[in-house]
Amino acid sequence: MTRIAYLVTSAREMTLADGTPHPTGYFAEEALKPYERFTAAGFDVTVITPDGKPPYADPYGLSWFFHYPDDDKDYLASVVRTFAHDVDDIRLTLHQNTELGLAAARRVAKLLEANGSTKAEAHRIVSAAAKTAWRQDRQFADVLAEDGSHGLTREQIQAEVDAQRADSENLAAGRHRKLQEIPGFQHPVALSALTDAELEEFDAVFAPGGHGPMVDLAGNPDVGRLLAALQHKRATIAALCHGPAMLLSAPERADGLWLFDGYRMTSFTDEEEDQTEAGRLGMEWLLDVALKNAGAVFDDGPSAWVSHVVVDRNLITGQNPGSTEATADTVIKKLRAPARQAA
């Protein structure tokens, strides 16, 4: 059975640039979805933290706006694609994506359909309103309410916005409960206690994000041992969002260069970091800069917050929370490839 070292931060606090402490941990969605996909694929997943302490969910990562139901998220993506002729011209900030009520587009469209609009008409109406809200930094409900031709009241529209938020809050709480029910998240294996021989038994390592990995997965000698063991046999090494901070623990090669020097990779970007709570308060250091300085060939997506996965040899990296599913699925495909080739 394929064995995955599921390397999760156990950090609960990070230090900001001004020296003040700030709560941190792992990002709930990034930790849960890949775990569920890997176990469903039949892999043996061992939850590991650097010191064996139970990992802690970053409170910021449990914010409702990071947990849109898939139907709402997918419909919003179809709406956003109408904002510009070229997708590269669309710049959707975290503020615009989370604070303007745009995620309620699907529900408002359903309401319009119930009032007699066709599916295409409903999509056109909500897309036009969402585009105006995006451009003018206004509430989606306010923009839509100004157009009385569709027959919806301000109260009806706001009710859908509120319902969407309530469902996101419930989803965030549900994901947190699921993580707490996973035995490995309550009693993880201590990486520091594993021998080099035990590390070599793993077929892959995966590190989800949250700011926590920047605290205890970067510059960690035990993480370095794990990476060296897996890199020696070209096993799959994968990380998501801030998870690639673990790569900064990798030792030097025989030629004195970083173990991953010249590898194409991605991670949470400076542009995205500047929009987060911790980024606005001021970070001690930035991950994408550190990876570039170490020797990475950095490859970010066409814009912030879009799903972006980079594969270079045995290394798989995902850029941000929106890359969670794609990163996990890429790991599964990679790990199944030898079996397909052998067949």
C-alpha cells in the first residue's frame, strides 16, 4: 500500500514583523480535502507533526469566506469569467471575493429563475451586477437592487446573501469537526522520533498550508531528513500554499546547492499575502521570496487566488487555498502512475 507522510504544522503562534505574537496553525480546507482524497484513493496516510503535538486549526482559516459550498464557488467562477474578455485581465482580490456578497450569485440566479427568468437570463443579470460590484467596490445586493426590472426586492436579495454566509459558516464548522475526529490529528506521529530507515519507508510527503509551516516546517533538521530520504529515491514531494515552506529545510546537494535548486515550483505569493490578515499586519518574512532566494524557479498563476499547480520531476506544489483539490488530485495521479505503467 502506498504510504504518505502527511506533514502538518503543530505551530499555534507566529511572530509578526513588529515582534508581536499572532495565532496561526494549519488551514482547515487544505488539511481536510487532500486527506479525504488520499484515504479514499486507498493510500495509507500517516499524520505527522514535527514534535508529535496535535496540530491546531488556524482561526483565520476557519473564517466563513474560505468555505464556500462547491456549488456557490463553481457558479461564482462562471460569473467572474464574464468580467473581462481575457481571463488574465481579471484581478479579483480577497476583499472583493469575500466582502461584497458575490458568492450569493448562484442563489440569486435561482430566485430569478423561480420568478420567470431563463437560466441564461438569470446568469446575465447576476453577472452584470457582480461585474459592477467588482469594478466599483460595492455590495452585490446593493447593485442588483438598483435594477428593479428583474422583480426582486432588496430584502429578497439580501436574504440569499445571508443564507450563503450561514451555509459557509456551517461548512467551516463541519470541516473543523471532521478534522478533530481524525485520530491522526489528535495523536500524530512525531517526526523527530522517526529514524532515517522509517522515513525511507514512505512513498510520498504532503504538507498542507496555513501560516504555521513558516514557523516549524522551515529550517527544521527533521524535515530536512525526511526530504533527503524521499528525494534520494525520487519519491513524490508535495506541498500546498504555505506548505512549501518545508522545502526550506532541505539540505544542500553534494555540489553545495540547495536540494531543490532549479526546480520549478509555486507557493502562496506576495500579492496574495498582502491581502491576508497576517500580511496586512506585517510578516517577518515572505515565502515566495525565500523560495526564490534559495534557488527556486518560481512559477505563479496568471492572477492571485486562481488555482495553480506546478509539477517538476517528483515535486508537486500548489499556490493557494483555491488549488487544494487540483493539488491533491495531481498527487494521486502521480502516485498511481507507476502502477499504470507496470500494467
